[in-house]
Amino acid sequence: MTPSNDRFRELRELLSSYEETGYVFDDTEKRRGVALSAYLRQAARDPARAAEAAAEIDDLIETGLFSDEIADDVDLLPHINPPRGETVENCLAVIGRHLRQFLAEPANPSQSPPRTAWEWRERFPGLQHLLAAYFHQDSSLEYSSYGEALDDYVSGASDGDLRQLADEIREFLVLNESDQLLKESAVTLGLAVLPPRGVRLRQWLTDMRGIALQGTAPRSGSGSGVQATRVGFGPS
């Protein structure tokens, strides 16, 4: 169970990026590794995240990694393995220095596509939730059609959620210029079913964006485009 104060919330997010490196620290004093670079590209959109992570690292090191005071909080952190001859504390200190350097020399948000699976999920949380939670490999066992799955999502989403989803889909389509890249990125976000029969993935996502902007799924019709979400799950 997550503690109510969630003492190391942002540090947990940062360390989850290290899944890409096999949960091994790959940073040095002079170079940011793959995981930290991905995190900082996202932090460029909200530098307060990096400041919070740096403060949490200081807190953890000062309190002591093995202190009983924070034992439950530390258990929630992804366990990252230090290189031979290094300690976790030393590695966290290196990350902290890179975070402070980043804060002293802010970078502009990247306009390029994410480079890691973690970064895709972090950049498109709303779309990731929709695809992974409603269009996973067992969706046909829960819903009779694409439209029913989408209706279920819309019925539980706030106006803010729907606006965020629409914005994310627009950016997602722009970043994935080719259909192959679009498919790969959608799978990375959790999509595990084919689009409705006769509808290309790009069009299907565009249709879902339209539904998000409307705030409700259409109730009738058939054919391609938005109405194609009404057909049952099955091979394309």
C-alpha cells in the first residue's frame, strides 16, 4: 500500500524509467544514461518534477537508505542495481547532481518522438490508459464491440480526461508519421487488438479523438470511420 504522504513519489517515477536499462544505473558523473535522459526530456515539460525528484533524493540519502523511518517508502521504489564497486547511494547522488545541472540550465521541451517505451507511456498517459485498459488482448471477453469498450471509457471519463485524450491523440498522430511507426507506438502504449475491419489505425484513432471531443460516443450508424467502432471485435 502506498503511504498517504507518498514520500518518494517523483523519485519512484524517475526510477521506473530504468526498466529500459534492465534496472541498472547507466549514468556517470559526466554523462546522463538512457533512463535519466528520457526522464529529463519529460521533465523539460514540467521542471518542477526534476526539482521534486532532487529534493526526494536528498531526503532519502540524508535519512539513510536502510532507515526504519522510510523502510515502507523505500520498498515501493524500483530496485535499481548499481555498477560493480558503487553503492545505490552513490548512484542516486550522481542522479541528483544531473538533476540540479538540468535545473540550472533548463532545456526546451523536445518536439521529437519519445525514445523509450517508458517515455511513450509518460508522454501519453491518457491514450495509454485507453488503449491498455480497454483494447487489450482480452477485450473481446469484456465487450461485444469496439464501441461498447469506448462507451465504457467515455462514461467514466471527466471532461478534462476527454480533452487531454483528444490533445494526446493529435500529438501522437503527428509524431508517428508512418503507419508502421504508428502501429509500433500504439502497441507500446498497450494496444493489443486490430482496428475495426476496414478501418486503418490512423483513421480509428482520429475517430476516437472526435468522440472524445464530442464527450459521448455515437449511438447509431454503421460503416467506416467513427461508426466502425460499433462492430464486434475480430480479425481485420
